[in-house]
Amino acid sequence: MAENQNTAPAQEENGPQFAIQRIYLKDASLEMPHAPQIFLLQDAPEISIQVDVEQTKLADAEDLFEVVVRGTVTAKSKTNGQEQTVFLVECKQAGIFFIHNIPQEHLPMILGITCPAAIYPYLRSNVSDLLTRAGMPPVYMGEIDFQAMFAQRVQQEAMQAQAAQAAEANTVNGTGTAQ
């Protein structure tokens, strides 16, 4: 009986582990190049939102990764036929994640889906707060399907690799064109 109690913690320790170490605002910027005139605009601006994810393995520790979700929100309006930027917000929300004993083939999915999904609500809140504090109405950044975003990125990388292999094969076979 005592033998089973001693082996259980060892099995747990060697099992897959995932933990959020810290979530933090890495960078934030706000530009309102045409203030205060933008506050007098009558028309609602056109809003554009881009979200990107990047991840890096931290060199200091074997099982620690930083994942950064970058959100860029741009508002543009036409005044007298000219398009002008009402505001530009860029925030980088980051997290440090402890990931241990996860099969290598699952690691990209965790870093590209699970981690960004944990970080994104903080990014949305910070962007909205920054705009409100600047005197602008908050912008609602809708939910993001990080699984679909990850699948699209994997598909693009596969297509790029395939195109690179085809170009290399053409060069090796002498069918490439010289300029």
C-alpha cells in the first residue's frame, strides 16, 4: 500500500503539465494624429481590426514559453473627400506559460490555440480601456476562433513550403529562368 502512494506523485510529475505563469501588457500605443478636430466629426469612422499571434521559447527555462497576441485597431474617416486616421491603437498582450511533458506534435496547437485564447480577453479589455480613457467610444473586439486561425496558418505554411520545394526542384532541374 505504501509503495503505491510513493509512485503516484512520480507519475503525476512526469505527466503532461500546463500552467499560466503570468499574463501582462507588453506594449500599448495610441495615436490620434488629428485631435482635437476628430472629436468634431459627425460621421462614424470605419473600423479595422487585425489580430496576430506569435510565440517564443524562453531561453532561460526549458519549459517556459511566451505567447504574444497583438491587436491593431484603426479608425478612419473621410472629411472633405480625404481619408484621415481618427485613431490607431496597437496593444501586445503577452503571457508566460509553463508547458511540460506535452508531446511535441501537440505543442504548436497549445501555443497557437490554447494560450492565445487565455490572453485575448485581457487584450480586448486593454484596447477598450485605452480608447475610453482617450475620450473615444470603446471598440468591441469580437470573439476569435483561434483554432480556425491556427488551421489557416498551418495551411499557408504548407502551401509556402510546397511552392519553395517546387521552385527548388525547377532550379535543380535547370528549368528555372535566369534574369
